[in-house]
Amino acid sequence: MMDNELSAIFPKRVQLVLLALLFMLCVILGTLITFLIESESGFSIQSAGEMELLRNRGSLRLMLFISNATMFLFPGILFSVFLFRKKWLESVHGHRFPSIPEILISMVVIAASIGMIAYAFQLNKMIPLPEWMVSAEADSQGLINAALRMESPLELLVCLIIVALVPAIGEEWIFRGILQKRLYDWSKNEHLPVWIMAIIFSAVHMQFQGFIPRVLLGAMLGYMFFWSGSLWLPIIAHFFNNAFQVVIYYLSIRSGEEIDVTATPEVVGWQALLSTLVVLFLMFVLRNMGNKPQLET
């Protein structure tokens, strides 16, 4: 326990209730702000067609930023600052920055996992899903496609912040820095917290056709956090994963050969197996070079 902090007063179960309350309050605030933006601009996401979404992509990005920030970034940081005061960064292992080799390996892991993730997408799409799930995911993807329509370097920078940076910090802060640590404290198991949070991480995205590959991504990020002892390693890897896709899409638009941002490369079994083996080897290297953190708070 940390002395002179509210974390020493509130039991861990109460801390989780506090996190849930902060989450709900921030989401309500985000919803209210989004409603005010829609009222002032006369632009409604729910009723807008494809062309209207593209014309109002600035407002759409602002709403997306508010959604990402109020769902994860603000609740996570407020929780840490409120309970741990001056040690708010230390409470989520954000006080230690990973080494350059750790960063490089984490990015290579993300790149090497493309075959494994793509094959998981193919398997996931073979699972029959209710029509409402498929329809909801298509609507959500349509919004992302419109928000990612970039015609200048400035728009690229804005999208990198909204789609890559803010989600990477906010989601890793909540799922790895706060929740995975507390699951470890309860279970004293190296693997259980990683996979439980990977499943929850995937579920909250509400993109069911990509559920399995997102679980795999969440597990990789979870082990990066656990084995490096630094929250910044999964944040960097998460950012790299999202930013890579944004940059590739931007370059395709600039070249006049726009790609489908939702498409995944077709891979066969041996390619997926090779990708998986490379990822496992690199993660083994990362485990042996990192400093396993003491996850208790």
C-alpha cells in the first residue's frame, strides 16, 4: 500500500466502484457535449448519409475524440490522480519508460502479427452472427471511414491523435494499468489477468466480426505490460498498430488508389502459422529482457 494516499483508505473493491462511477459520469458528460455539438451544427450522426458524413468529417472527428477521451482517457487519469496523488503515474507503472530494444521489439511484434491477426479475422467471419450485430458494425465502420477521409497532412495529424494516440493511452491506462494490475493482485497468476482483460478489451469495442483478432491483440499488449514493467510499452505498440493503418490509408488516398480501410489481407494456414511462431519467439525475447513488475498497489 502507498502511504498518505486515498488508495490506502479505500479497499480495492471500493476503488473499482469508484472507477465505474467515474466512467459513467465521463460518458454522460461526453454524451451531453456531443448532443450540444449536434444541436449547434445541425449535423446528426444517426441520420447523416455517406456524403453528409464526409462533408462534416471535422465535426465527426470532434465527436469521436470526445467519445474516446470520455470513455477511457479521462476516467483512467482522474482515477489515478484522485487515489494516488503525486504517485499517479507510478500507480499504473507509467513512471518507467521502456528501453529502445523493448520498443523496437514491440513494434516488430505488431508488424509480424499481421498474418496471425488476418487469419483470425477470416476464422471470425465464419462464425454466424445475428443481423443486428453485423448491421451495427457496418454502421460503426461507416463512421470510421468518413472520419479517416484525409486530404492534407494536417488531417493526417488530427486522425493520428484521435484514432491512434488518444485510444492507445486511454485504453491501455484502463485495461492494463488499472484493471490488469488488480486482477493480478487478486489471482497472483501471470496469464489469467492478461486473457481476461484481452476478452473484455475486445468486447467493449462492440465489433463482433473482429472479436477474436482483437482478443489476440489485447493479449499481446497485456504481456508487453506485464513483462516490461512499463505502461508505455503497450501504449506505444497500440499506437503503432493504429497509426500504421491510418498512414497506409492516407497514402492510398494520396496515390489515387484508395484502399478499403476495413479489408484484411487474405492469408493461408502456413502464413498464419509462420506469423504466430515469429510473434511467440519475439514475445519470448521480450519476456527475458524485460523487468517483471510488482503489480500490487
